[in-house]
Amino acid sequence: MAGTTPNTRRSAGTDDAELQNAYRMVSDVLAGAVRETLAAPGPDPARFAVRRLTAVDRDMPPDATPPGWSLAFLVLADWYDAARTALADHDDRSERALGWIGSNLGPRYAARARYTVAPLVDPADARETSHYVDALGVDFLASMVWTVAAVVAEFPAEDTAEVWPRTRADAAR
């Protein structure tokens, strides 16, 4: 690489490794929230995880991209993509997920998740969900966690403790 010093190359590699470590840490926190939601259904494990992951965003200038929120969204979007691909033959995947949320967390939470479930059906609908970020606040990302928990519950893997959308997304990375 012309004009690139060894330190610059090492720095880029270090940045990539740090990003991968951050991605893995965020995945661990979100997978824990999914497992807790499945074990004792309720909205709080997801909300707590989102607050924990976005705490760093409070120190950012108002015009800066919030790193905690952005990385959590990226992880959850990857999991949605993995679930959508794996469940392509299940046209009812979003309705089943919303039904599980309604039955296990309550209709209020299913109504919130309805705003973020669209990319589970079609990635082109992801842009539509961005209109609800401010309206849903912390429940925007939390509703994505609830949806992943619902998908895992409604379409279980052989190992029922596996958060399989994460496993598939990790394999695709």
C-alpha cells in the first residue's frame, strides 16, 4: 500500500478488531436479553439491555452518530436478516412473532413491535421503520429484541437455548 506506514496498517487492523469485539459484546448483551425474555416474558430485559448498550451515547455531541444505539441496531438488523432468510417459507413469521409478543408480553408491546417487525418480511421495509425511532424511544430497539425472542420461541432450533438468528448471522459474517 503506497503511502501507508506499518503503524497505519496496524491501526486499521486494530480498529477492525476493536469493532469486531464491540459487535460481539453487543451481541452477547442482546442474546442475554432474548434468553431472559424467553425465560420470564416481559419487556424489561430488553429495555435494560438497550439502556446498558446506549449509555455511552449520552456523552456524544447531539449531532454525532450514537455508537451504542447504532451498533445495537446493526446487530439486531443482522439477526432480522438471518431470521427472514431462514424463515422464507413461513409467510406468517411476522404475525406469529407479534402473536407471541401479545400473548407473552401483552398487547401494548405487540403494538409497539408492529412498527419494527416489517424488515422481518422484506428488507425494503426497513426504511419505513426508521420513522418510529423517536416515537418509540428505548422501545424501538427493545421491540426488536422482543421480536427476536418471539421468532426463537415460535420457530425453535433443536437446541431450544440457542438464539439461532444470532448464530446464523454470526456464521454469515
